Amino acid sequence: MSEDSLLEVLEAHGISPDYLPGTTVSRREFLAALGGGIAILILVPSAHGQPPGVRGPRGAGREAPTEIGGWLHIGEDGAVTAFVGKVELGQNARTSLTQVVAEELRLKPESVALVMGDTALTPFDMGTFGSRTTPYTVPPLRKAAAAARELLLDLAAVQMAVERSALAVMDGKVTHAPSGRTLGFGELTKGQDLVQPIPADTPTISPADWRVVGQRVRKLDGVSVVTGQKKYASDLKRPGMLQGKVLRPPAMKATLTSVDTSAAEAMAGVVVHREGDFVGVAAPSEQVAVAALAAIKAEWDRRPLVTPDALYDHLRRTATGAGRDADSVGSMEAGLAAADVKLQQTYTLAYIAHTVLEPRSAIAEWADGNLTVWTATQSPFGVRSSLAGIFGIPESRVRVIAPDTASGFGGKTPGQAAIEAARLAKVAGKPVRVAWTREEEMTWPHFRPAGVIEITSGAKRDGTLVAWEYHNYNSGPAALRTPYAVPNRVVQYHPCDSPLAQGAYRALAAPANFWAREMHMDELAQALRMDPLAFRLANLSDARLRVALQTAAERFGWGRLAPANGRGYGIACGLEKGGYVGTCAQVLVDKTNRQVRVERIVTAFECGAVINPLQLENQIEGATVMALGGALFEAIKFDEYRILNPTYSTYRVPRFSDTPRIEAVLIDRRDLPSAGGGETPFCAVAPAVGNAICNATGVRLRSLPMAPDGVPA
């Protein structure tokens, strides 16, 4: 490939000679910055290797990409570096992605360096959300590593003048077995700048021959995490850096009417900036910044919110019709007429917060019209686009670097802190850091949507579902459709006016839709006097979901346990994002104070080929604990103007004492492509717990959270 052609391809993926903000490099210097050796560019269809029914990446204002670029670089010293646009959020994608590269190059995982989430160095990526890392990044990354291996074999065959078939790649070398001669990766690539497209039919290592993928590889940077050496976005510093603070409104819906910043401007070293309703300060220290912010006198026009007591009626009243995922088959009238048992119920759920460990933060630095931002975000390329649009500069002049981040759960997709820091840094002429407080983090981002779900159903006496009408108001369309076979159904999602800012949360609306559907399935089973497991299996035709459900039930001992002394058992299942989950729960309800204690959770999960069993078990365990919060007690409290519980002392999250015995059962399907594991195991926990509570007490709870003050008598 010519130098001109190479640069065109690189620039198409957002990588250009001005990839280092504040510097000017020539075309040759840019190519040389790759360090010599082999650079492999992946050009494969975005849908390659993904499970049927899984959507390709989508993003606001962009068409879904038709190709995914993945990078591998082999330096003259033999060092292997991989580049991906994904971000490490604690889900340990750094380890699993490294395993994929190491497998194809026959290396130890610790021999591979992985660069993530840097818009100047990594391929374009929509963001780290939606369980997309594994199904959308693993296939092209695997192809890149495989292509590098094949190219190394070609080079070695030429340099050794031997048959290619007699060569093998292992531990950073290519070895000619008959003669014992070896050439290191660095020896093969020294002095060469080679970039080569990868054919879609590049051979990859068969699952039967995996040595690294499928193994319980420990978190590669785990030691630095537990010893406190690892640096997150909130730990970073820049020379001459100022601390920034932003003036927040006193109410959720308030506009600035007047402001007096004179007292703050008179403080030594303080920079004040106003831009519309945005007012911020930058100061030499956080203490001075806080004092300067307190010195600002502002008046606001406040508009009241719809309060919680009127919320669900408001959602129904403002519904705008059926959403894009509406499903209508057969006739509900005919289905209900044929039903021996009919049921109609309403389920509601509250807003909840993301409760991330690390509040969002950002450092912004301007140099010669170029902007560099270090920020805790799930979408560095999305933040780059936002910054370029706000400041009216080309995206090529904006570099966003996403250091490893302490959790996001869908809450760190927007770049609020990055925008605030960039505004202040531009005025101050120095790097500015903006770090949100816990109260800001739990007040001003978006929340998981509240919602109302109405279900009308009918079944025959033998347990056959014949009618299913499902209306979701506001909480979202993810996992909206039922996995159960029912000939007459109407399924609709209705967008509504939300009093609070709402948006992505772990698994989107799937936890809400799993919960309402699986709770209702138990209610139907109870009305039919059928075992909940048998009722589900009678209406499930999806073989993979049946296996997940039956595996969970078998491990749990379903059917061999009887409720007694306030103890009960529940079951739930579903599929989402290419993953299939079955979950069983055991709870104990205290007869005196009616408090719920979840004693045991068993989750069976199948998501195709398992890349790292240890990592996937950790994901299931973490998802289970997090899901318990939304199931039992998490809820945002608010009045007509403000959030009332924006701290951990007032917002209840799961504690160590809430953690049950968790059993993760992995169903490894090496014959199938790998799907993501961060979201689907989350979804069946709440309904399994809710069904167990009913089994223990006879009380059916139809509002999330189900038992913030215990189970009603």
C-alpha cells in the first residue's frame, strides 16, 4: 500500500498526522511514530461473527459503520501492542481482549500491551455500552492478530528460505522445527512499515486448539488495582493545573435570571467564566474554587417538577403512542375468549441512580487551538464529537483520552465534566480539572427511567398461553418482547414526558421488562395452580433459553425445596444481547420486622463461547449484587424542585451484609460466537427475588423497589 493510500485509510478511522494536539508532524514522522514493524489494519464487516438478531453499533448523528478497524502493532523490539476504542470500566475487558490477541499470536497475555479509548490512537468506536465489547470488538481484533501471525510466517519463510508449512509461531518467535532456527517478531519486522488489509477469510485458531482463550486468566492489572498504584481519571494531574467548580441551580428545572460574580473575580488567582446559564470558576486549589463559587450571588427562575405521587399518572397521560418495537400478532379478543384464566395487572418502577464508584471528572488542556481532554467516559469518540461541535473546531483538533474508569453502568456516556473543564480551560489559558462531588454525581446526570407496565394475559387450563398484551410506559423498549410462544399478542412501548433526566442504565430497560413479565408469569402460574418452572417450559420454544432455565433450576434444587418459616423460592429467565439467563432465588422474610434477606442466588448463563470463565463469573456476581439494590430498596426521592437523597448516607445501596450466596453456572458454547456478559445476568435477579418473596409470604409486590421498608403484612 502506498504512503498516500495508507494515510487516507488512517484518516478515515480518525487517525491523522495531527493526532498529537499541540504538535505538528510530517506524514513520514506520523508513519514513523508507529515505531516501525508491522501495523495491521482490520477491514471486516461489522456484523462478522455476531449472533443472529444482535444489532450493529449505532450512535446519535452517525450511520452504523460498515467496517470496524482494529489495530495491532509489532515493534522492532518484538513488543506487541493492540489498540481498541473500548474503555475499561472495571468489567475487565482489558484482560479478555488481551487474551484474544495472545491466543492468535501464541503469546502469554502479559506479553501484550493494550491501548484503549484514545481518540488519537485507537480505531473509532461508538462507546463501551450495550454488552458490545465482546461481540463487536473480539471478532475484528482476533482477525488482526491472526493476520499478523500469517504475515510473520510469510516473512520468516522468505528470510529462512524454508517451506512455510514447517514454521510455527510461539512465545514471540517463529521457529523452523526441522533445523531449530528461530526468528523473533522484532527481527522479522525491523525496518519495515507494512500496513495490510485483512481478508474476511483470514484463518483463526479453532476453539479446540485454544490455549489462552477459555482459560481463567486473572485480571492483568489486578495487583496495581488492589495496591492503589493504578491511576484513574480522577487521579491525574497536569503541570500548572487549576481546579474548576461549576455553579449548579437550586432546583432541577431552573434558569439563571441574574448573577453577580464580582466578589469571586476579586479573589487572587480565580478565573470566572459565564456562558449563558453556565457559570464556573477555576482556581489554584479546590478550597479556593469552592470559596469562589460560594461568593457568587445568583438568582434563578424555578419551575416545579411532577412529584412522585403524581408520577405514574403523568407518564400514562403524556404517552405519545406505540414505540418502534411494537409487536402485534393475531387477535387479543380471540385469545382472551379462548382463555380459561385471564389476568390483568399493573407494575411500576422508580427512578434509580447509577451509583458509580468514581464520580465523573475531566482535565482539559488547550494548546495552539488543539484540545486534549482526559476524562472518565464510556464514549471517548462521542465526547470528542460533542467538544468539536461546542467549540466549533474540527474533530481532528480534539483528542479525548479515557483512562481506566471506576464503573459507568451507562451513566458516563455523556461528557458533562469534559465540556465544563474545556470551557474553563479555554478562558483560563491553563489546564483545568473539574471533578464532580458525590452529590453532583447523584443529582445532575440522568437516571434509570421510571415506568409503568400494564399486562393483560390469558391462558388455557393446561398452561398454554393464548393472549398477551403488554404496554410499557416510559421505561424503554429493551427486551420488550416476550420469549414465550403466544399466538395472540400486542406489545408496545410508549415514550412519555419524564420529570427527571433519564437515559441509559445497565441493560437499559431489560431489567424492567424482565421483572414485570416474569412476575406476571408467576401470577399466571399461581392462578393455574401450576409449578412456575413447568409453566414456563410449557411455553418456551427457544432451545438455548430452555437449557439456561433448566440448568439454573437443577443446580438450585427446584422442586426439592418447600417454603417454610418465612423462606421462599423464585425463578425467572430471559434472553437479551445474545445471552440466555435463568435465575433462582431463595429469600427469608423476618416475621417480626418483615425485612427481606436474600440468602441464595443461582444464575445459569449462556453467551456463546466463554473467553474468560473467571471474568464472566465475576461479572455475574457483580451484576447480582447490583441488581439486588434496584429490586429491594434503591429509589431516587425527589420533591417538586430537587433530589432529596443524593448521598450514600441517604441513598441505600447493597452492602456486604446484603450479599447472598451467589452461584454462577456457565454454559460454555464454543460452537457459537461470544456475546457480552455484563448486562443480561443482571436482568432476572429482581423477578426471581420478587417471586420468592411471594412464595414465602403470599404477598405479591408490583412496585420497584419491592421492599424498601420490608414486606407489607
